[in-house]
Amino acid sequence: MFLPCQVCDSVPGERCINVPGHPLANTTLHPQRVQLAERALRGEVPLPSSLA
């Protein structure tokens, strides 16, 4: 993933980790991180300066 995770603070390139209240179950990324990436790709939020 090219964005950091606002839930578990994983940096770009890292998988998300389990944190209290936000288990991953069978996924490798938190849904909030995926939603943020989708919004960034649609242009609703700015891309990180390293990608802009």
C-alpha cells in the first residue's frame, strides 16, 4: 500500500498489524486504509508528496 495506515501507524510498504479494537481477521490491510487509498486515487484527498 502506498499510504500509511491511520489505524495502526504502518508506513507505506508495510502490512497492517492487529491493534486493540481493530482486528484484521482475514485481511492484510485495515478497511480505513483501503478507503483512504480509494479516495486518494479518485482525487478526493491529496496524494502523499512523494507520489504527487
